[in-house]
Amino acid sequence: MYDIKRLEAGQQKLQQAQQPLGLDLSGQQHQLTCSVITAPEHRANPSPSSNFQSNPSEATHMTLLTLRRRRSLQRRACLLSILAAFVFGMALGVVVPMFGLPRHQESLPDLSDEQMQMQMVAVEPLSSYRVEFIKETDELSAEQVFRNAFHLEQDKDAPDSMVVKKLDTNDGSIKEFHVQRTASGRYRKGPERRLSKNMPERAQPQETLRSPATASTNPTSERQAGLIEEDVYWGPTVEQALPKGFAAKDQVSWERFVGEQGRVVRLEQGCGRMQNRLVIFADGTRACARYRQNTDQIQGEIFSYYLGQLLNISNLAPSAATVVDTSTPNWAAALGDITQAQWKERRPVVLTRWLPDLEPAGIPQPFQPLERHLNKHDVWNLTRHMQSERQAQAQSQPQPHGLLKRLGAANSAGSAHQSNAIEETGTGTETANGALVQRLIELAQWSDLIVFDYLIANLDRVVNNLYNFQWNADIMAAPAHNLARQSASQLLVFLDNESGLLHGYRLLKKYEAYHSLLLDNLCVFRRPTIDALRRLRAAGAGRRLRDLFERTTSAGVRDVLPSLPDKSVKILVERIDRVLGQVQKCQGS
């Protein structure tokens, strides 16, 4: 009797445990619950009395233990499913946007220009521009990125990148894109936006400048007048009209005066920055003294001047390095002024000859946005434009016979023949006049300025204007920084080159884009400068500069002023090769 009751109690517990908890799909609710499937041996023997008659308590315990294990495994499976879904969502939401999906354009076949334009997505912004997104390109050189660019701007959201705007000379549209400098010195270019817009009137000639048909229709070839030679050099007409500048003998006499004859009597405020002074000598001669706490800017000033001498660039005022030493007769009379200026003894200074007749010099139109370039087409186009203006004036009012002969002023017999060729006649078929010569003289000197500033990586002249253009759009129309013009001779004077060769080289990562922008858009050079640059490259730029430093400075200067570092020499050689490569590229274009 007792065994029967135990058996019935075990059967009731077994029946309760075997009730399904599983999947309820009745109605429309489709509620999902974890199901417990009865063990196969239970379904095979549905009668529990025949299985548990031997030991019903042990059977009930084993059944419950199996159900707990299965329920635990199902819970783990649910948790793993949730975790897998979370990881997959993180991959889609975070990892993919960070690294990007493979570009499907790489797998596409080569398409023609028309087919590629059909695939571009055009978007109309709020302004009058039409934006077209063009596929991204690979890493490029500075020349490929910044050639024909007219605007650079630091990216406010990414300090290590910048926004570049280029003018497409084919259709007159503007292309905008981001670039980022890589560790290898090249640039990673982002996708372009094409901004199509009606260009200002002053940018319209850019399309006609590159048109061969336009140049061929002109009956009077400017090449015959000696304006351009070999498509990249200023011709004899321009070279002979250039102002004389400062010759080598001017430098020799200035070095002798500073080192031996000059007696400083006082210092006055002036010549730029805080501790610079205007030096007055006993005979009335004046000079600008450049004084700095560290020597790298003194090195930059004097070695930049030496480089200009080796390249026969006559636009740098005579300069010489010396040492402030009040124990010598040269400085003893100015002891009070030296103390007031807070100059220290035995410090190097650079004395540059004072030039009284200087006036501000602006940036020529060919180097201002949106026309920042100079090539043979620009020169010919400028000549035709000024000819048409002169002809219009001749038709509106009578002109005196035989106007300015500026090109013949510097020469006797040879220049007389050229002046007859360019003289303005009653028929109005002249190739140059006084105003044209003045423009070409200025542009030829700017050719040397761009080459010189690129070689030394000067930050304080045109690059200063370009960098600040992103905040002040009118700065390109303002006078150029550290550039002046002699009123009488129209000679451009390259002032304050202290950032060259050392300080500018240290900041190349930040400013190289602006240096390359100017050089890449220059395709007319002075032949004497390029020939001297080739000779300097063959002889060794570092050796020539150091020899000149040893020869022109005293032992006292060399004790306190180091020579040009090897690292600067290496960078200078690379930049010389870059300039010579630009000349070759322009010859082949």
C-alpha cells in the first residue's frame, strides 16, 4: 500500500515536469518562449509506470536534472545571440565608417570622359555654384596638387589639411578639394567638388592665353621683338631694359667699409622689428642693423644674401656680418645707444646699406587670384592687350610722333636698332612702348623673386600674403610684405630674408604648399639666373656658400656665427633640382 502511494506521487511529479513550456503559435501573438523537449526515452515509453517501478525517486531526480541543463544551455544560446548581434552592429556603425568600404569604382571598367560625366552626381547648392562630386585620386606630388591653384585655406576642422581651389582652364569652372600632407612628403587628395560659375572678367583671358589659334592670328609675332626666347626665357628686349641693380663691386666696397672704415657714432629707432636699429656712421652713411637673440635668423639673412650673389640676382642690397664690440673703435662711440637698445656684447649683427628712395611694391596681376600664373601666353596676351589700348587711344586723339623709347636708353648702337623696332608709329603697329616695358620689367624681376624665395623658403614676403588671404581677401591687392621698389630705377629690392634657409626650412610642412603654388605657376625665367643655378648645382651649393662665408667674414664673426648646417644644404640642393625640373617641364609643355 505504501509503495503504491509513492508510485502515484512520483507519476504526478513526472507529469507536471513533462508539461510543455514551449512554443505557443496560437492566434496572432506569436509569443516566443524557451521550449523544453521531453527526452526521447519518455516519448518511446509513454507509460511512466513501466519505467519507474524499480526506483521512481531516482528517475524523477534525473529528469529534473536534465531539464535544468537544457534550460541553462538555451539561456546561454540566447545571450550569445544577443552578443553576436551587438558586435555586428558595432562593426557596421563604427568600424566601417572609420576605415571605409572598398571603393566600387576600382572594379569598374575604364570609361570615357562622357560616360564618366554621365555618372557624376550633380547637386544644386543654395548659391549659384553647381557641385559635382568626382571620384577620389591617389597620393600626388606638390606640383600635381597645387598647379593652377588660386586659393589655399587651412581646414578649420583638420589642422593638418587644407582646402585647395583650382581654376579649370578647359571650361572655366572651379574645382575644390581637400589635401593632407603625408609622412613621405606627398599629398593625399580627397574627392573634388566642381563649382561651375561665371568667372569674373579678369579671369576670362585665361582661356584665350592657352589657345594656339589666338597666338597664330597675330600678324606681329612677339618672339621677333625679343620678348620671349625658347618659350621659357625672357628675351634680350626685356633683359637689356632691366635696371642695373647692385653689382659685385658694390658688395666688395660695402664689406670693406663695414670691416675697416666704418665708425658707428649712434643708433636710432627704425629698420623694422624691436631690436633692429638704424646705424649712423661718422661720415653720414646709414645702415640697417639686424639684431637677434638667436643666431639662426642672422645666418638666414647673410647666407640668403650670399645665395643671391652666387645667382647674380642684383635685387638684394649690399650686406655684411660683423660683431658688436664696444672695445673697438668701430663701436666705442655708440656704447650708450647699444646699452639702451639692450644689445649684448660679442653678438653678431648684419648691416645692410640704407636705401632712401624706396616705395611700396604690390603684387602684379598675373600672380593674384584668379590669375596666379605667368607663362609665354600671358606675356603675348599682355602685349596684344596693351597694343589694342594704344591703338584705341591713337584713334580717339592725335598722338605725338615717336613716343617713349625706354628700351633704347640703356644701350647705344645695338639698342638703337631695337628701339626703332618697337617705336610707336602712326599706323599703330608697335610691339612695345613705355608702359609695356615697365610691366615686363616688373614681371621679369618677379621671376627672380619667386625662384629666390622658393630656394630659401622665405615666409615673410609673398607667402605671407598667400597665407593670410584666407582671412583677408583684399590682402593680395595690398603691397607685398618685405618688398620695395626704387623710385628712380624701378628696381625691386628684396628686403628682410632672415627666415631663409633655416627657419623657413623648419616650417616646410606647414608652408610648402604656398611655396609650390608660386613656383608651379611660373614658366618664364631669366636665363642668367637659371644658368647660374645650374653652375651652382654642379659645383656644390654648400661648398660655394661656405667658401663665400669664410672669405668675406672676419675670424671674430666666424667665432660667434656658425656656418650653414648640412641639413640646410641638403634641402637647398633638393629645391635647386625642383626649380631646374620646373624649367624643363615648361620647355616641354
